[in-house]
Amino acid sequence: MKYQYTFYRDHLNVLRIKLPDDIKLFADFIEDITTEQELDEYVEDIEKVLDGSCEDFEIQLNAANVFIKKDVTTVENTFRVEEPYENTIETKQFLEILLIWREKIPEIFED
């Protein structure tokens, strides 16, 4: 994994992922994924882009949308008041972060 990350619980006891500033908006997207089934669907879509069977793919969630291309993935949060409104990451690194989050999903609803 190229990027450092940490997991923590906020003041409301919600599981969060902290990412470096240059990709921090991806946390807005990732934290909205609360089931392994949902995440597995996104992984399947990303793998189709990576293997060339699909040129690109867009996923829209609550606050953040991702636009996936073979080399790079861009996240956009249209509800942010301050810049940045979007970040970019290598698609393979985005996939890796999602797979790391998948391992944490069972902990989301733990007290």
C-alpha cells in the first residue's frame, strides 16, 4: 500500500478511516460503504475497468462520487464548502484501500 492510513472512532463512535491530505476525500466515499456485499460489487466494477472489459465506471453515493478509469480514479464531493472538491488516486491503490476497508466492515456496528 502506497498510502498511509489509520482507523479511528469519532466522538459519535463511528468507525472512520484517516487518509493523507492529498487523497482524504476518498474517506468520504469509503465510509459510506457499510456492507461487504456492497463493497464486493464495487470491487467487481473496478476489476472490469482494470481488465479492460469496461472503459470506465462511475459510482454515486451520498456525498461523494467516484469516476473510475484504468489508471486513475477521481473522487468528487459536491457538498464541500471549502476546497479541495476532488482528489485523484491510482485505481489499483483505490482498490487496495477498498479491500482494506472490507476487513473493517464487521467492526462498523460494534460498540
